[in-house]
Amino acid sequence: MKTHQTRLLPHQDLKLQILNLCTEKNISAGTVLSSVGSLTVANIRYSDQKNGTLLHGPFEILSLNGTVSKNGLHLHIAISGNSGKTLGGHLLDGCLIHTTCELVIGELEDTIFNRELDSQTNYMELKIK
């Protein structure tokens, strides 16, 4: 496994920056190994909901995991606010970095992740080659 590291800066979009990193590094298949940081704004889709929920922080990033590729992302995030209450769900565009995000991506060499519409779920699901 090859690793890629970066530090995201205030006001950058977390999801967009992960996709940009995958595109720049030509990552065909990978996973988030570590993510530590904070958000000013979180946009999360909760389980079995059609739309996302926009939240205003600041929030600590407690966990970020999922599959990543230049061909698409599927990421879940857990965050906590200043009361310690934890929220989590599907990471959407619009999650903005507060102070920093230290990100490590593991690249799975000789593997390709693609996203294809699944007729059973009606979602763009992972296809592994």
C-alpha cells in the first residue's frame, strides 16, 4: 500500500479536496487511513434520508472513513460539537475546514474502484476491478 498525506487549510471543502487529491495523485482505489481536524460547517446525510442537513459548528472530526478514487468517493463522517454530542452520516459537499485537517489516504495498488448505478438500490455503488 502506498500512502498520501496532506494538510487541509481553513475554508477548504473536505470532500472536494479529497477528490482533488485522488485526481492529482491518480488514485484508482484507496481508503482513508486517518483524518484529524475540525469543521466550521458540516453537510451530512443521515441514514435513510434523501437530503443532507447543513450544520454550523465548530466541530471536531472524530472519524472519517470510506472508499476513495479519482472515479468517485463514498465517505462517512462522525463529528462532535462543543457539548460533546456526536453526529454522523454520509459526507456531502460543503463541509468546510475550520482550522486544519490532517489527512492520510492509503492507495490500494493494482485495484480500481468505479461507481455504477445499481438497479436494486438506485445508488451509485462500488464496483471493484
